[in-house]
Amino acid sequence: MILFLTNQQIETPVYLSQMIDNIIQNLIFNKSQGIRIKGNISDKSHNNSRSMRLVMKNVTELFHMFCGIRHTLSQLIIATFIFSLSANSFSAEDATVAVNPPLPPATIALSEIPSQSASERTMLDQAQAVLAESTQFSKIQQGLIAENENIINALPSLNTSLAAASSRDAIYEIKRKWLEFDRKMTSAEVTLHARTEVIAQQINRLKTSLDLWNRTISQAHIDKAPEDLVKLARITASDIGTTYTALQKVQNQILELQGKIGRSHRGVQEALDIIKAEEADLIKNLGHRERPFLWDEKVNGTGAILYVFFTQIGHALYNWWSNLFTIVSNESWMLALQFFILIAASAILYRVRTSARSILAANPSIVVGNSVFDTPIALAMLLALMLTPWFYVSTSSVLAEAAGLLLIFPVLWIVLPLLNRPIRPVLYFLALFYVIDWFRDLVEADPFIARIIFIVEMLAAIGLIIWLNRVKALHGSNSHWQKPIRLWLNLALILLAIAAVDALIGYVRLSVLIGHGVLNSAYLAVLLAALIRAVDSSIALSLRSHFIQNINLIRRRTDTIRYNIRRLLSMVIIIIWIVVTLELFALLDYVIAFGKTVLFSELNAGTVALSLSDVLAFVLTILTALYLSRLITTVLDEDVYQRVRLGRGVSFAISAVIRYGIILFGFLLAVSALGIGMDRITILLGALGVGIGFGLQTIVNNFVSGMILIFERPIHIGDSIEVGSVKGTITRIGIRASTIRSFDGADITVPNGTLLADSVTNWTMSDRIRRIELPVGVAYGTDTDMVIEALYGSLVEQKGILSDPKPQIIFNGFGDNSLDFALRAWVADNDEFIVIKSNIALAMNRALKAYNIEIPFPQRDLHLRSISPDLKLNT
């Protein structure tokens, strides 16, 4: 590269050197000219020849100096330019090398043919493995072809099936069938695409290798290579060619299958679009009559009807059982797993029943809620059957229908004990209606027979509700569910009557929508009742277990926690029932749209836009913050603080900080949810600061004082204090004021600022002991030792008096009328101070009487200086 630069680009640096030399020479010449001019000006100005010679000497030296630098600077610029061009050339050459990788050899060297043949054998083994997998893949291809034929056969009858569908459920079953087709076609496309890519890679590798070996064989003939090497090369090339041809054949087959699958998938998508349009038309055209009046239907006699009916039932049952058997056979291992779960759950629940009975014996109040554990097999069946949708890959309606039919038994088993005996037949009738619905869906291909079954079912349901309204057990129930159930029964009676009439006059789809909505909501209510009873029983049993009872919070609040959980479960169950019922009546979308309109309609006031959803988000965020703060502080108080050693008042300070921090954070989130930006919050805080400066000094003072009380902890909840004329026990330290419960039982609110500004006497700050002092006077002349002995004797049988510090009897001095003594003693608990003081005073009085010690009355000596003449004295 350096040589290239030297030979090809040498003229440019020479020319550049000359140009730079001229520029520098001109620059120096101009510089010397300027200096010479300056020298001349200086000469003319000063008229001094010596100065002129000095200037010329300096200019000459400066000129020679620049001339020396000129050649060095030129050489440096040239070297820099050449280095730059060299670097660019190297970079371009490196880039060319990186972009153009070395080509593979045109032929294989004769000496490398044996080793290269062995290497090709490894590649052929890999290709043979891919070919073997593709051969096994032919079974999958046969299944895909069969599925493709099913789709082709089902497409012409789609419109007929949709026309015969009389309900949203029927259309959904058709849709689920085509969704299953769509899932299979999508999975097949992904699988075939992945297989095609693998085969294409192998084919490209084999083609490249085959070309190389063919060139090598030709070159070996030209070079007259040994016959053994040529033969080995031919055998290798033949093996590669055979595998290459086989893979090409398999690839063509898969590509052909991909074309068929693609066309079928496109047909499935078109079918789903038709079904979607039919679903929309079903709701829009509910007011149009699809069938003539029932009595105008064309029939071929009663015998023909019965023949068709039983033929349809037999054919439908046969198809139903065949489909179910096919699904179970294809996923037999999953059926075995489900059966194993049933057995394991039954065994576990039998053990749980033993524990439950012991807990119920100790807590008879929860026996009603936990009697569900007396049916462990029913609970196990309920659990295993509810897991069916997550076990099986197939989404066929047959599997869901089978699980639904089997669910009848555990649900009846669990729910029947909840009802009074007179109304238990209702559940049997509901189970019968469920089976009838299943039968009606099977024969839905014959609209007349399905219509007759539906009308009979509606009339039977109307009769059941009329009978149920007359049952005394329902009227005499005190349950809080009584009024909602009676309201639903009356509404269901009206809706079922409308459905029966609509079915008679030909509005079949509207009648099925109403009738099935009523019945399915009843089925759902029974199922949810069974679920909530099982869940409530499990929670109640868990809360009473020994492990959970080790938690102080749960042990002290078991009934409250269970009550709150039950309320939450009831609320969730009600919401689920309402949502599903609205969907059954095709009202959910309209309710959601109406709710969105109401919630997100904005009220604009200037630059502020407010909606009901913002207000609800604000309220819910605040309530959540309050509830969360209460929950966390309760857990800390009940469980955490009792397990750690903290200083006096530290636990209250931590709880207060957490509580106010969560509330503040919740408030900020609520304001953000309301749509108010931080800039507006800043303005609000600024306005609040102005308000504080003018009229909120007292409130802020109390707030800051509350914070000081929380962190400094001069007083604590439960302390007995005296502030001013208020005496009592601290019951609450709030953010603005604190509450003192006086010894008279009154709750007194004291601002926090007062508690900091005034003197506060805290009788229990460091400990709860308190001294009792009872003064007593005895008559002059009394033996003081006997008085001390009597007073000590009054303390002998007193309870609650500490021995350390010891009680003391103090002689205070000589009073006006008595010798003054004082009894001092310490009590362990400040709360018992008044009672113990009273008992000691009574004991002192008894002891002084026992020793005949007189307690004198106050006496005064009057000295009369003069007496009025009118005053008569009795002598």
C-alpha cells in the first residue's frame, strides 16, 4: 500500500510542497515589508540612522528564522497528507475484504477427497434424519388433509346451520366449531412453514455440495486421478444426489399441502366473518318473526312427528357420543390425569373432614358454614370438573356439555343442605330443565320439534315459579336474600310468559333469548351458590387451623375477618352473576357502552375538564388509601410490634408516619387521577401558604405540634396526664388535637399546641408507679412511737403497695392543734391509685381508733378585750 502511494500519488505531494513553500515565502516577504515600512516610519519620525540599522538587522534575523521553519513545515504537512491517504486506502481495502468473503474452492483436492467424503457422510446423516422426520410427517399430512376435507364439506352447510340456529348459544356453538378449525389451520401453517425452512436449508446445502463433487469428478478425470479416488467421489456424489432428489420431492408435497391449507384457512376466515355478521343480525332482527304461528306449521301427522322426533334424538345422541368418545380417545392421558385429581382430592378432603369435625366440635357456631366438608366426594367432583376447560386442548362443545351434565350431581349434593326441605324440589326441576335444554340443542336442526320442546319447557318453568311463590318456607325465611329472590322470581315469571307467547307466534329467536336467559341465570345462581359455600367453608376452616391461629391478628379477629371475606365473596359472586346475566340477555354490550358514555362524558369549565370517571377514580383512590393505611397499621399493632422490642411511643410514631404517608400518597394519586396537573397543585399549595399566613396559623401550629408529639413522644396513648385543669388518660393523639378521657368519664379534646405550650404533668411517662401521701394529725400529748406503730400497722394487709421503695411515716412538725404526721407509700399501678389510697385511709382510721389515739378538731382561743353591757353571759 505504501508503495502504491509512492508510485501513484507522488506528484500531488511535490506540487503541494511547492505551493506551501510559495505561500510561506510570500507571507514572510509581506511580513518583512511590513516591518521595513515600520522601520522607515521610525526613521522618518526619529531621523536616527542607528535605529534604522538596528531595525534592518532584526528584520534580517527574523527572515532567516522563518526561512528555516518553512521547509520543516512543508515536510510536516506532506507527511500528514500521505498518512491520511494511506489510512483511507487501508480502510477501503479492509471493507472490501469484509464485504467480499473468500469464494469456496472450485474443486476438492485429490488428497482431500477421502476426508471430505467422510465429512459429507455426516451431512448426509443429518439430511437423512430430516427426510425420516418428513416421512413420519406424512401421517400428520394425512390428518391435515382429512381436516381440510371436513372444512370443505362444512362450508356449504354453514348458511343452513346459521338459519336453523335459534339462539346466540347455538350460533356460538357453530362459531366455536369454526374457531377450532381456525386454530388447527393456523397451527398447521406454522408447522408446515417451519418444516419447509428446515428442508430448504438441507436442499441448499446438498445442491452446493453436489455441484462441488461433480466439478471434482470432472477435474479428477482431467488430472487422471487414481480410479479408487474417482470411484469414491462418484459414490459420494450419487448419495448426495439421491438424498437431494428425495428432499425435493418431500418439499414439493409440503408446498402443495401448504397451498391447500392456505385456501382452507381463507375459507375458515370467510366463514367466521359470516358468523360474526349473523351474530350482529341476530340482535338487530329480534323484532322480526322467523317462523309462522305454531298452528300454521306444516306437519305430516302425529305419527310422522313422533317418528322424526325419535329419529332425530337417536341420530343426535349417536353423533354426540361418537364425538365425545373421539375426544376422550385422543386425550386419554388427560382424562386419566383428571381422574387421578378426583381420587387425590377425595382422599385429601376425607382427611380434611376429620380435622373439620374436631374444629366444629370446638366451635359449634360455624357448623352451618362448614358442613360442606361432610361431602368430600362432591367437593372433589366439583373441583375436577371445574378444571375441565384447562385440561383439554379441544374446545368442542361436546366436552363442555358432558362436563356440565356431570356437574349436576356435585352441585345438587352441595347446595341441597342449604335449602329448606319444602323447596328442595326446585333444584331437581332446574336440573331437569338443564337436561331438556341439552336435548333441545341436539335436535335444533328440526325447528318444529325444537320449538315444541321449548314451549313445553317454558310452561313447566312458569308452573314451577307459581308453585314456589306459594311455598310457606320461602315466605317465612328471615334471610337477607329473601327479597331479592322474590323479586327475581316475579320478574322471571313475566319474562317466561313473554318467551312462551313469542315462541307460539313465531318470534323464535327472541323467545329463546329471553327463556334461556332466565333459565341459564338460574343455573348460574345455583352453581355460584355451591362455589361460594365451598370457598366460605374452606376459609372458615383455614382461619380456625392451628397454624393460622398463631397469627395474633387472625386469632383475635377471626369472626370479623371471616365476616369481611364472606361479604367480599358475596359481592364478587353478585357482580359475576349480573355480568353473565346481562350477557345472556345480550345487554352487556349496551350497558358497557352506556356506562362509558356516562363515565367519560366531560364537563368543561375553562381549562379544566372533569368527568364522572375522574371523580370515581378520585374517591376510590382515597378510600383505598384509607383502607390500606388502616390495614397496615392494624397488622403492625397486632402482630409486628408485639414481636419486637421498641422504645416507648416508637410503635405509635411508626404507625402514624406510615398512616399519614399512605394517605398523602393516595391523595396525590387521587388528584392525578382527577386530571389535575402538578403545576395546578403547586399553585394550590402556594394559595394554601398565603391562607396559612393570614388565617390558618392555629391549625398549622396544632399540626406541627402533633408531628412533634409523635416524634418527640413526651406523651403517649394510655398516659395519665394533667394539663391545666384537665386530668385524665390520653386516648388519641391526632394530627390536630388529642383526646383525653377524664377520670370522670368525659372525653376532652385538647389542641396539640396546648400540650406543647403549657406545662403537662405526666404521671406515667417513665413508669406507672405513683406515691400516695396521707397527712394525719394527733392530739398533743399522744405517744409518737405509738402513732408510728399504728400507722405502720395499717399497711400490713394492704395490696398493691410496693416494698421498694419502702413505706414511710414522717413527722412533719407541731401544728396549731395537733402533732402532724404523714404516711407515704408507693403503688405499682397508677390506675389503682385512688382505690388503694382510699383503703389505706380507712385502715389508718381503724388503727388509730384501736390505739385510742385522738384526732383533734381544729381549735381557736378567743381573747375578749371588752364586753357589751347588753350581753348577758350564762355562768
